[in-house]
Amino acid sequence: MCKYYKTLLLLLLSFLCHLQSMAQVDCAEKLVRAQTAFDQGNIELIDGLLRGCLKDGFNDSQKEKAYKLLALCNIYQLKRTEAEADIKKLLKTNPFTIIDVDNDPKEYVELLNNFNRQPSFYYGIEGGGNMSLVQLDKAYSITQDVPSAEYNHPFGFEGNINFGMYLSHWIDWGMFVGYRNATVEVRENDIMNVLSTNYKEQQQFVQSGLMVNINFRKHPKNIYLNTENEKAILNSPFYPFIRLSANYNHLLSSDATIVGQYKLEGSTENSADQKSVMDKRFTHEIRLGAGIGLKKQRKRGAFYFLVQYHYALNDLVLESERYKGDVFLNHYAFIDDDYRNHLLTLSVGYQHYFYRFKKKK
């Protein structure tokens, strides 16, 4: 019985696929007939041939041709409103539709150019690495004879997703949310002439914020796509942009490792410990950022490369917990300094564009 139902189901699916294929073939034939009717001047026949296939009988290429035929028919019948409606649907099918300079009427080109064909919204993804640039605000130590700490420049990684909209051809703004892993590394030598330490702290954040991008690109000419400028429009040259940002970071975890080397009576002894230092950290961080990048549009999206500097407005060290006894203080004489960890980031990203095709004012 089960085998019987499976066979019946397969036959039913095969029949439905056959019907769909027949419907597509029928609509393809109707498109050919509509083009023939248009060429012969029988424009009153075209609407009846095409409207029924627009929902699911055409693929995108066929649908683009159908909407163009319908728009041209409405133009010849002086139905401007209907022609504009068909052109808007054509643009939603293919924002980069091409005109035939030799054959398309001037009225059709003008109606196309009446619609704003610049992106309205976008979403994107971005990822890359960061380098810590610690600014020491105040140093702390258990004795006066400890040399200044040496902060290194370790690397981390980060990524985000972003959403935004264009305010004009030149400026867009957006919001982003993502993840950041940053590292603070400091080395202290000759503590009381017997101890050297290397302290490394891994910090993980959820980051969120706002950004403004200023795009230095040419404004498109008031000429719609044709076979000569198609490549230039679909694949723009690289152009520079500037990004300004403000972001709030929430600290998720902060894990530290310390390695100590003791020199006693001519011998050397190494030891290491690790622990979470979340109880000694603020969980909120505010940053301001500025950067410059290069962007290249590719059809409905753009790829870009970006270098940014993120300035930390606050440090993360809790004053009340600085001298709290733990293994770092008791065994390695390590005390947190007051510092801010600025970051230099290098990122690559992609943004996908959405279009509204509103009429130009």
C-alpha cells in the first residue's frame, strides 16, 4: 500500500511539472506572438497576450521583455500613467535594463530616466583583523624601582552585519552589530631585580553602533543603460570613501594568562597561571572611529576594503578591584595600569543593494 502511494505521488508531481513546463512554453509562444503583433502595429492585442503570464509564466528575462512591450504600447496609446507603472515593474525585475538607442522612442527613454535608479537601502557583512594600540594613562606598581611596562601590539579579529540607507548619492548611514576579539599584552622586566612577567588578556565583545559613509564617486549621467555604457554602469571603477562611526561595546569575557620568570641565585625558574578577570573590568566601552577605504560596485552590490582607527573613550579597569589580592598580584606582583586600548582595524566587506525606483523630483 505504501509503495502504491509513493508511485501515485511521483506521478502527480511529474504531471504538475509537465503542466508547468507546458505553461512556460505557451507563455514563451505568446511573447513571440506579442512581439510580432507589436512589429506589425497591432498593439491592441498585446495586453491580452501578456498579462496572464506575468505572474508565474515568464522567467525574469521574458518578464523584462513583456513589461517593455506593455510600456511601449501604453506610450503609443498616450497612457502615460500606465506606461510608468509598467516601467517601474520592469525596473524591479531588472534594475539594469538596457535601452536600444536606435529603436527605442524618446518618450520611453525619458520615462526610464524619470525614475531614480540609485540604491535606496543595503545590508552587508564585514570582517577582518585588529591591532591593539594601548595608550597608558597611569602606571601602577608595587615598588618605585619597577621600569615602565612595555605594551605590545597583538592582533585580534572581528566581524559584523550592517544595515543602512542612502541619504543622497554621496552619503549613506547605517547600523551594525557584531563580534570583536581584542588582546592586551604587557611585559614588565626586573621587578625587584628578580622577576620578569608577560601578561596577555583576551577580551571578547559584542559591538554595536552607527556609521556614516561619505562616497567619493561620480554621479551617473542622465542617460539610461545602453550597449555602450552597460559595462561601466554594472562594474564601477574603484572609488574612495570615508567612514565615521560611534559604537558601544559590551564585554562578554576577559581571560588573562601570565608567565613569570624568576632569577634566584644564578638559576631561572618559570611559572604560569591563568584566570578570568571579569570581576576587575567594566563591561561597557565607548569608541569613536574614522577610516578610509576603496569600494567597487558589482551589479546589485559592492565589495570594499577599509582601514579604520577606533579611539577608546574609557578604560575597562575597575579602580575598586585594582589591589584585590589574587594569584596575579600575590605571585607575580602584577597590578593593572590605567590604559585605553585603541584599535587599528583592516576589514573587507560586501553590501547588497535594494532599490525603490521612486520618481525623481
